[in-house]
Amino acid sequence: MSKKMEIKKGIGVSPGYRIRRAFVLEEEDTTVPARFLSPKQDVESEIERFHEALKASIRDLEDLKQEIRKKLSPDLQEIFSVHQILLSDPAIRQKVEEKIRNHRCTAEYALTRTMRSYIRKFRSFRNNLFSNRSQDIRDLEKRVLRHLQGKKRKGINDLKEEVIVIAKDLLPSQTATFDKKHVVGFATDFGGKTSHTAILARAFGIPAVVGVGDLTAQVSNDDIVVIDGTNGLVILNPDEKTLKRYQQKERQHADFWNRLYTELKDLPCETLDGYEIKLWANIEVPQEVSLAVENGAEGVGLYRTEFLYLQSGKVPSEKEHLNAYLQALQELKGRPLVIRLLDMGADKYHHRSAPLQEKNPFLGCRSIRYLFEELDILKVQLRAILRASAHGDVRILLPMISSVEELEQAKTILEDIQEELHKQHLAFDENIKVGIMIEVPSAVLIADVLAQKVDFFSIGTNDLIQYTLAVDRVNEKVAFLYQPAHLSILRMLQHVVEVGKKNAIPVSICGEMSREMRYVLPLLGLGLTNISMTPVVIPEVKKIIRSTTLKEAKEVFEKILSFQTSEETEKFLETKIQQMVPDIFEVLQPTI
Ligand code: PEP
Ligand code: MG
């Protein structure tokens, strides 16, 4: 019987539509709830189901052994021979059968109970050899469970077809290492709009929805799933009608953006009354620069270098840093490259390494604080940035500065490195520009002091909103409170831009706010020097800017400062943008 269609609402974090089969990224810890057979269900068929799953698991292991023999070393296949022996053990088989017969429980539950009792026994041995065996048993349990639950073992790294990944949560490092050719969309149970996983999805142009709730519990591998990243919808097992509508939408969407891109590619980013504003790109990996330039970026306003670490899982050497920066500079052909120092911690860590054990990681040893603790990492990066500055317009961006002391400390370390390079006769730009992220409320309040000590400001609204409104940016439970149009945020933006003007330093914005259509007008009216955003949205933002005047944009900003709630502001901005660019608005509307 075909499954019923279900529409689930989440937070759309990367626009676009995809219809593909689901690939459920398994959780390490699968707990099987106690389930019992109904009076109509036959015990012997349940036992037969268990036998089939066992046979399939033993066959899997044989295949694995063959593969390992071919690809790796013959010795390693022994591990799986041991697994085969364990699975063929009549004692295990008998125990599971007894449980199904005596308690009328499901094969899954009987298997889990049996395997867990073995695990407990093995763990109680002091000898490492035995206690390590418990991991083998756990692995076997998961293998047989997969067959019982109809989930075939498929690795995320050996996908042969395009899929939509469904997961409880994804770390940025997991998203960064996805096989982009085959993972064409994803949806998660948890997460927020400006989590770094969401940012990466946008960078790679993968439609994504996060914070859907109990999605993983309801989707099985190979179910047909629709991802509507534009409207934050996930549709499970769509019916014929919905499927057709979304297939059309997927085609329409792609055609529209191609047309928009071709129309605007060679046109300047200026308002109808001739005011030019620069659109820069936020990038995570140097490979994104070519896409950014193609889309019309006039520079890179934020290079999030932590992905150099997250993708490889190790600390990069000076040479690796330098190569990445030189690659970006080469693609930029003279355009500026703003390199932000490593912003590690909080939600950015590698999935192979344990996260920093902090109760409040966003308020903890993150970013510049982490770099002061790990001076070697900081120095290696600064050396590479300075050396790259001999080859193009490179600027340094310091993340999460919250006090003058932090800024002074970072500048002193930079001077030390400059001296070191001098001594080694290594070339660098003596007048390299140094700017800071304005992303902590304290930095906003002392912006006038900080402005005298730096060359530019870049406002990071992703963090500024979370720290000002006390709303965790990755927590879907409070996502509704994460309000870029909150009056406090608008006032902060206005203040920082005014301070920048008074001190004659450029002020740009690089938070995700800049990529949302409805905020383009107020940001333009605010008087920023440039706006940096994820490359794929540049044509859309350019289209809006080319459809208005600076005068109108200023009026819009003034107007929203008079509203008391962000709801009023959002409504006003949405109507405005709908009137201004109805075609873009139409493409982004929900289908159901
Ligand atoms: C920000 O906080 O707005 C920002 C651009 O930095 P990130 O999203 O990497 O924290
Ligand atoms: Mg930030």
C-alpha cells in the first residue's frame, strides 16, 4: 500500500525545490522501543522475518569482505569474518527466538534486548580485548536492525544517484564534506536559519529545510521527498498532483534564475537615480570565488576560513592556508579579498573531533578568544594572510571583537608577525587593512572608540541578533524570536553606520540578513559602503537595487524606524518588495 502524503513545516534556510528519494543519515545511537505483536500477528512469521534479516546481514558481510580484499588489505577482512561467526552463533539466534515466542515482542525489540545483554557482559570484562568486542556486537545489532527495518546499508560517500539527505542534525563539517553531485537537498529535525550548516547549504546552492521536528522518525530510505527550501516545507510521499506541481516548480525556478542571471550579468549595481553600491560575496571555500565573480560580486567581503579546517579535519599548515588564499586571489583578478581569522567554536567544529565541552559554547571560548588560547594556530594563519597580501588586495577581518583589549592584543600579535616576516625577507603589504566584525552588542556601544583603531567595520548580523536578542541562532524552538527587523537591531545598524561615517571608515554588512529580499531596501537606505552575501543571491539583490532609488530606500529605512514591532516592519517590507519585483516574488511563493 502506498504511504500517505504528509506536509511538514520547518524553517526554509536555502531556497529552491527538489524532488528525490530520501537518504536517511543514521544516528549513531538507535534505540528500539518496546513493541509487541498484535493478537492477529503470527509468532512464527516474526521469527522467519528475523531469520531473513540474519541471512541478509551475513550476505552483507561477505560482500564487505570482498570489497575490502579488493580495495584495502586482505588482513582487514578478518574483522568481518569474526562478525559472520558471531552472527551465526546458535546461542544468539536461540535467545532472540525465545524472546519473540515467550513475550510476543517484535524481532527488532528481541534482537536489541539480546544484543544489549551481550554488550553488558563484554563491557564488564576488564580485559580490553573483550570490552572492545562490545563495539562489534553493537555494530552487528545495527546491521540486522537495518534489514529488519528495511533500511539498506548505504554510505553517504558512495552515492550513485541524487538524493535528499534526512538527518536529525548536521554539523557544518558534515555538510561541507557532502558529495555535492549527489546530495541535492536536505532536511533536519533540528537547527536554525543562521546556523553554519544552513549557510553552507546556501553557499552550495542546495535547497534545505531545518527544524522540522520529528522528521527522521517518519522517513525511510528511498521514500520520495519534496524539499521546498523557499517556503520551509518538506512533503513526504507526495501524491500525483503535488508531484507534478513541484516538478514544474523546480523547472520554472531554474529557468527564472538563469534568465535573471543573464539579464543582469554585465549591468552595474546602481539605483535608478544613479547611486552605486558594491555587492561582495561571502565564501567558505576558494572554489566559490568563480561562482561569486560570475554572479557579479565585486570582491569577497567575508572569507570564512574555518572551512579550511572543517573540511580536512586537521589544522592546515601555512602553505595550505597560503595556497587557498592565492587560489582565491587568482580568481578575483584584482578584486579585494577580506579574510576573516578562524572563527572556531560554538557550532563550528569537526564531526570527527569531540565538540568543545562547554555549557554555553556561543558564549564560550569561541572565535578570537579561541585564537588567543591557540596562539600557534593564529600565528600560522596571520603569516599566510600577510604573505598572500604581497599578491593582491588582501584585508584582515577580526571576528567577535568585544573590547578594546582584544583588538589591541590581536594587533600586537599581527605586528610581531610582520616583524618576523621582515627578518625573513618575506614580502607582504605593509599597509594591509585591518577591520573588525561588529557582531557583539558591546562592540556596537564602543564603536566610536574601536573606529579610531581599525580600517573598516563589517557588521555580522547573524551573531549580533543572537547576542542582542538573547536568541540562540541554531535553536529551532526560539527561531520565531530571531528577528532581524527588531527595532533594537535597526537602531544598532544605524548607529554603527553613523560612527563609520564620522570616522571616515567603510562599513559593510556580511550577516545573512543581507541575502533576504525584504531587507535589501532598508540596508541600501542605511548608507552602507557595501553589502556582502552568499553568491547565489547576488543577481536577485542587484535586480531589487536596480528597481529603486536611493531616495526611496532612505524613506523605507526611516519608515521602519517608526514601527514598534518587527511584525509591522516585516509586513511593510514584504508588501513593498512584492510591488517592486512581482516576478521574483511570484517564483518564491508556496505551491501548496
Ligand atoms: C555573522 O555573525 O553575522 C557572520 C557573518 O559570521 P558567522 O555567521 O560566520 O558567525
Ligand atoms: Mg559571526
